[in-house]
Amino acid sequence: MSPVEIGIAAIAGLMVLIYLGMPIGVSMLTVSFFGVAAIRSDIVAVRMIGAVANDSLREYLFAVVPLFVLMGLLVTVSGVGKDTFDVFERAMKRIRAGLGMATVFSNAIFASITGISIASASVFSRVAVPEMTRHGYSRRFSTGVVAGSSVLGMLIPPSLLMIVYAVIAEESVGRMFLAGIGPGILLSLMFCLAIWLMATFRKDFVFSAAQDTGDIGNLNLLDIVFKAIPILCLMLLVLGGLYGGFLNPTEAGAAGAFGALVVALIRRSLTGRSFWRLLVETGQITVSVLFLIMAASFFSRMLALSGLPNALADLLLSSSLGAYGFLLLYLVLVIMLGCLIDSISIMLILLPIALPVADAAGFDLIWFGVLTVIGVEVGLLTPPFGLSVYTIKSSMDDPDLTLGDVFRGAMPFVLTMILCIAIIVAFPPIATYLARL
């Protein structure tokens, strides 16, 4: 077999192993080892796996992963998510479907602190859904809003997916964070517009009664200020330090984790036992992410050794498909895979193949990364996998709420995200302007 054929066989083998239920990281390591051994030799494969483990995990940058994960968990425990919702609930109570929009903006702000979609879905399913249903919103719409807006956690910086993409694509993490600001704001506004349109033209979908009823928010100005201070302080600490040039991404993560710890201690929402559980959970998430990154790096080197990415680039770009035909095919594949496997795994499997093609096509890799993240996040809302949907269902613990209800409620937001992708494809500066300043 030629090296290119071995590369194709390795990808096919990877799909088979994943289908059989083998963990993604183990599958990638297995096919990469045998692929390198077939192209070169067993000795080269053994040496390469050791070199990959050393090269891919010793970077100072990777300290950002546990720090942002810990910050997100501490913020969740301290109740900052509920406070964020309370502030926006009070601010938008006079707008049609204002509670739905308050959930979107609350999730956007919460995302700028945590960077984890599942954390947003878990928090706001318990905070926003009961409040929305109490004021006349349908349970289907309420859970759909939470599911849809939870994806902002992986787009608005700091974002764990942006970090993973930056590592694989060898781009600056800071620039990737900057690239997420414009699309994050755009998607938030598009979600709000979609909510307003549904509340205007599909009232039966949005409201369980004929109209939104009930008095919303009894907070006075002092209460709002008190609730907003921790949110603003954490945003200023992390984003202000990062974009002001005072902190690099790793230092910003450390500062944010410390700030979130201070907030949790001041609010007395953290005990010694719960803090230990958070540290253990942080370690588990971090090890999982870093192991996947190491496996993806080995997989990427095996593919580069086979010459498959370059052959694929030549084939696609010289065919009638063209550069944007490849982009459309790639995004469709990303969204389809999102129905089956988790976000990070999709990126780790596809990017080693797609990045050389995107680079050869002349695409800005930061812009390509933003499109990838949004496409991957669509998979959090689509059946049968729909991780955000399953998170909301498990967090709600409501036997009358079915997975079908949540999926149907999230579908308008899936369509909105696809439209957002189309807009960013048509107008790349939305993603690249700040990153390329």
C-alpha cells in the first residue's frame, strides 16, 4: 500500500473503532501507531508517540485549560449565573418575550466568564426555565432558549473550544479569543431577533397562555448593583486583563480562577469537601482534554507522514468543487458529526485533515476556526447526541418534559446558527477584524 492509501485506511479504521464504542483518544492513538508503523517501522512509531506526548503537552499554554475549567466550575457553584439572569430579567421586563432575551444575554455574559457550554446549560435550566414557565412561557420554548443560548459559552471568549482549535491550528489563543467577540455578539442579537419574531408570529410556540403574564422582577436598584458587581469584576479581571495586554491567556485564567474562588468564599457557597470535588472534576476534565489533544497530535503527524492532506487538497481544489465547495462540504460534515459525537472529538478528528486543505485554499485560519466552532456547536442541539439537550433534561428532573420537547424548542436556534454561519462566510471581517488588528 502507498502512504496515501495507508492514511485513508487509518481514517476508515478510526471510524470503525469509534462506531464499535472505543474511546476517541484510544482509537486515534491505535490507528496512528499502526499507520506510522506501516509507513515507516515499529521503532519509528514508538519513538514518535513518545515525542508527541512530550512536544504536545509540555507547553506553558496548556495550563490555561485547568484554570478556565476551574473558574467555570467555581462560578457555577457561587451562584453568579443566577445573579446574571436576575439583572437581565429586571432590565428587559418591558420587552416582548423579554425573559427569553434576558436568558440569551445572561448566557452570553456567563459565557464570557466560564467558557463552557454545558455549565451554562446546567445552570440556566435550573434558573431560567422555572422563572419563564411561571410567567406564561411554554416549557418547550423555555428549554429551547436555554439550550440555544448555552452554545454561546464556546464562542464568546474565553472558550475551551477556541483553545483546542488554536493548539491544533498553531494559532494564537489571544487572537482566537478576539475572533469570537464579533460572531458571539452577532449570534446573541440574532437569537434575540428570532425570539421576538416567534413571540410576534408564533405565540402558540412561545407562550403556554395567550400572552406573557405576570409581574417580573421585584429587585430595587441596590439589589441589581449588588448582584452585578461580582459579574463585572470577573469580566474586568479576565477580559480586561487579557485584551488590555496586562495578562496572557494562561495568566488571565489564573486570575479568573482566583477571582471566582474569592467570590465563592465571600458568598460562603464553598466548603472544603465541595472544593475538593471541584478540584477532582477539574483534573478529570483537564486530563481528558489533554489526552485527546495528544492523540490528535499523533493522528495529525501520521496523516502528514502519509501525504493524504496534501493529496486531498490538490484533489478538492483542482476539481469543480472549488474552495467554497470544500468549505460547504466541511461544514455539513461537521454538523452531521455533531449529531453523533462530542465537540472536541469532532475537531480532533477533522482538523488534521481539513486544515491543510483550508490553508491551501487561502482561507484565513482564524476565520475558519470560528466557522468550525459554530458548526460544532450546532451539534450540541441536534439529535440524537445533543449534549446540551441531554444536560438540560437531566438538570430539570421533570418526568413530563421529554427530550423531543427540548429538541423541538431548540430547532429555531439551530436554524439561526446556520444563518449566522452563512453571514460570517459572506462577511469574514466579522470574525477577523479584531483578531487581525
